[in-house]
Amino acid sequence: MWLFWILAAIAVITLFYLRPAKLEQYDAPAGQSFAGGNGTDEEHKEVVASLASGMGPIQQAPRSERLGLMRQYMDGISANQDIQAQVIPTDIAGMKAEWVIAPGVSHSRRALYIHGGAFVMGSPTSHRNITSSFSREANAAVLVIDYRLMPENRRLAGVEDCRAAYRWILQNGPQGLATAERIYLGGDSAGGNLALSLLQWVRDKKLRPPDAVIALSPVTDTTFGSPSVKRNLDTDVMLGPMFKRIVRLPAPLIWWTAWIQNRVSPTDPAVSPVFGDLSGLPPTLVHASESEILHDDALRYVNRAVAAGSPAILQTWGHMAHVWHMFYPQLTEAREAWSEIGAFITQTDASRGKS
């Protein structure tokens, strides 16, 4: 009899707590698509070769060593790049962070950028190529936080750190206490997830909203329910090899694993912003590759936001690696993407009366 009740409890939790709402109605329209080459020119070959040389040996290493190796690899990505920005270490109530300031930008314009890394790796150091580009395009000083990572910390610890950082940047700039003229928010991959989750919290807490939001290849659905998660496994040169085993598990097992690992339901908007209330949000630009597994995470989020009355735009590129923006300036599509980001921020400034 006890086995019956255990199985019944598992079934009830799965059906009424873990099972996600159906989002198929948000699989169209497709957004603005850029050509993105054909994936076979020299620039793209260099990107693929770079990823293969960096990540290939890590995938072959013993499982117990992979996380440490991945963290080292990510932190070294920007090491040999010419970062055109000033980097100023700072501290937010014990949380390490840094200001990244491109030449000539306004300190009264600020942006909070949340780095990616599957919630288990990445740092302000690993993303300096991206954050310096963001600073340049936004004409803003960019704050990058070293939020708490899993598995050393619970999933929501990173969420809490982002919330604390947002409150802090509203009142603090690179030179100390000062009210910001403009506030922007950005993030990539896992950081895009944290940024889009943060948006809903900012609205609900009635804090000053960002003037514009940029999400690069964001994770929006922790249930792994987007069709592209499986459809693009073989075309996603970065995430495909990393998540192939996970996404091929039965969906209920994925939900339970996410719940146990994150200690929160995978349908909770704090970890899956696509399932939240997306009304009343600021202008948001989302980028995704048509070849990556997270393409439909971006697509469904934008279409749900638009349906809820929030201004959101999806721009996609073909044949790109996940968060190809990091390959600026050598990759043509990275230059195009950053140009679009700059244009979007300029447009939102103009709509708010910025001269």
C-alpha cells in the first residue's frame, strides 16, 4: 500500500507542480532573421575550430575534473584579446564585481551585465570582450557581478545576488554614490535567464525599470521544453555536446532532476522567466542563433512578452554558435549583432526623449 501512495504522490507532483504549461502557440512569428553566412566560410571555421580545441579535451576528461577545467577555459577566453576598456574592481556588500568602461563613455549611464556559464561557471573576467562591447554600444559604464555559482551554492543564490546588484547600481556608479541618467540590463545564456527573471522582480517591487534590456541566447525554460532543444542538438557546436545526454532523457525525469538540483520547480518564473507574467516590461531585444538549442527559448519568450503587451524584439542569425557575440571583432556576424544592439539602445533613448 505504501508503494501506491508514493507513486501517487510522484504523479501528483509531476502533473500539478512540475509539468510546464504548453507554449506551442508562441512558436510564431519567427522574428527578424539575418543571413549569418552559410557556416562554411573561414570566419566560421575558425570559430568552430576554436571551440573544438578548447572544449574537446575537456569533454574527454574524467567527469570529476570537467567543471574545474571548464571554469579555467571560460576565464581564459578573453585573456589574449585586446580589451578596449578600463576595468575597475568593486565590491557590493561582499560580492565581488567590476566596472568595465569603454573609452569616452558616460559614467552617468550605467548597465548591469550578468554573465553566462550554465549557472556553474563564468565570471566578470571571462566576459570582458562582451562587457567592453556592451559598454561601447550603450555608451555606459557596465557593472559585472561575480554572482554565486552552482553547485557550491543553491540556484536561487545567484538570483538573490542579481537583485542585490540591481538595487545597488540604481544608487552607485564608478565614482561612488550618484543617481543614474540611464539604466540598462544585459546578460547572455544563463545570465540572460537571470536578467529576464530579474525584470519581473523589478516590476513587482516597483523599482526603477531598466531603460532597455539585451538578452543574448538566453535560457528562458528550465524544463528544456522548447522544440529546438532537441531539433538543434547536432547543429549547436557549443551546447549540443554538453547537453546531449540530458535532453534525451524523458521529460518528467528532466523536470524532477531540475527540481532536485535547483531546489525550486523548473516552472517557477524565478528560474524559467518564460512562464512568468510578462506584462509591463521595458523594451527588450533578444538575440539567438537559428542553429542553437536555445533558439526557441528566445522565440517563445519574445512572443509571450509581445502578447502580454510588452515591447520585445527577436533577432536571429543563421549558422552561429551560442553567444557568437564573444567572437567580436573577427566574426562578421558578431559585428552585425553589436551594431544592432547599439541601434536598439539609441532608439530606446530617442523614444524616451534622449537627445
